[in-house]
Amino acid sequence: MPQNILLVWIGKIGDFVVSTSFIRALRKRYPDANITVVLSDFVAELAHTVPELDRIIVFPKKKIAKNLFPFLGTYFGKKWDLCIDLNPSRSTSAGWLTRLSGAKRRVSSFNENCEKFYTEMIKVGVNQEHMLEIYKQFAEYFDAGDEFDYKLSITFTDADMAAAGKIFEQLDIKQDEKFAIVHPGNFSKPRSCWAADKFAALTAYLTEHSDFKPVFISGPGESEKVRDVISQSGVSCALAPNMPLPVLAAFLSKASMFIGNSTGTLHIAEAVGVPTLSFNRAYSYDVWRPITPKSVAIKGPEKEVGSIPLEEGVEGLKKLFELNGYNFK
């Protein structure tokens, strides 16, 4: 039975949140093991919201030249029984980190021409399955299938909620006021974005037909484009400031719903129990969409999400209201 387990994750924010289902199962199966994760610097602050982890090692992907030697000193200071590469697609960086861990067992999903990195490779995701199904197969491989469930989970501290509370005050969101988060972002990937004018129209529809207050959020460097969406909606809407990821999790947890594209923020909302309406390219829908029973995911063509008709977004919103017992005016 492994005593020191290393998880390697050099991926995106949302992908890491989805992996919490596997991490939780692993912890239940090996309650006395020391579980460490090595992950990218831009995801590291979110790892602190996963209580099943004992230790976090930050891989300095952004400033590797400056921080490589301190990282290596930390990384090689431990002997690992088991190292698991959690990246769902081929990552040379993750492969080398797994190889250099020196673990007796080095395990990954099957990737061609990667045998030099691993001692074992699991053949999963052959038929473009949902990522949670793939992580379930991972759990079964490590004898943790009975402990696996499909729920994503992250936690936040009282300090995170206090920081979120200050933002609520800043935005004049009163305690127990019903509000909907609208996140039209991910503008750096235009093929993955529903059209801005459709987000604006859906926001106007939401305001006209419900008592929910729309509150917009944006990713780094996206605030001006989000303000354009607000302007197009013709509705007086608040735009929340950017905030640390644990504070964002606390902020989202108070929302009645989340409306947005397939982003890391979508999965954070899912993990804190918020019903979601999401717009997805075909692959994202098949592999990454939220599958909670009170959420709605709309599948667009692989070419671009922007072509999803506004009418389909409106019907998705109505379905979200129906699933959660909300009332339209």
C-alpha cells in the first residue's frame, strides 16, 4: 500500500477542479498516505481548496528559468512510492516530471511514444468519454472505485468568504439577494465563446422575466469586453472585480445560478454547488460539461460555439429555472 503518493498536474484550472473527484476517492482509499500534488503556478492557489492534499509543490511554468533550481530542490527532497500523471492529454512536461520523480510506480493514461516516462499506462477514454468516467476508471485501477463519486468539490475558508463579503458590499448585493453570475469570457478562444450580443440579449431576457440580479465577472484582461456586453444588454449590471480563485469560489457559492462558456470558472461554480447553464463546443460537451442534475449544458458544433442560436440559450435558461424550482415572471 503506497505511503507517499505524488500527483502531477500541468493543466488548466477547470481540468484540475474536475480531477478532485479522483483525488477524493484516492484519499478515501489510502487515508494514511501522504498525498502531494505538483502543479502549475497559475493553478496552485486553487489547490489549497482541496483538503485531501497534504502538500503542494508549485511548478514554475511562467518563470521557470528563475525558479527552476528552488523547485528541483523541493521536488527531489522526497521518495515517492507512486506517481500518477493526471493530465488527460499528452504533456511532455508532465511526463518528465513523472519520470524524474523516481517513484517505483509511475502511472499515466495511455499515450503513444510515452513509454519512457511511465512504468504503467492505463488505456482509458478510448471512446471520447466524459472526463469523470475516465477518472472513475483511474480510481478503479487503484482499487478506489467503490470510493469514487461524480461530485466535484473544493472548499474555501472563512477569510475567503469575508473577502467575498466585501465585494458583495462593493457591488451593493444584499444578504440573501438572488443574483445570477454571467461570465461571457474566454475571449482568447473565440471559437469557444457564445456570441457577445447573445449574452447581452439573454441577460436582458433574464432581467425582464425574473427577479434575479445579473452580476458579471471577467477573466484577466477581459473587463473591457465584458463591459461592452453589459452595455449591449441595456440593463444596469454590476461587474465584479477580479479576485483570487479561493475568494472567487466563495463569491460564486452565494449565486443562484451561473451562465457562461466552458471555462475553469464554470467548473468552480459546479464544485461549490451552483446550478449552471453552459455553452460548449462538441468536444467540451462530450468530455467536460457539468453533469449535475440541476445544470443545463448546450452542445454547439465543434467549429464554434457562437453559432448556437439565441433561442436555444433562452430555452436552456427556462430549463435551468424549471430544474431548480425558480419562477419566471
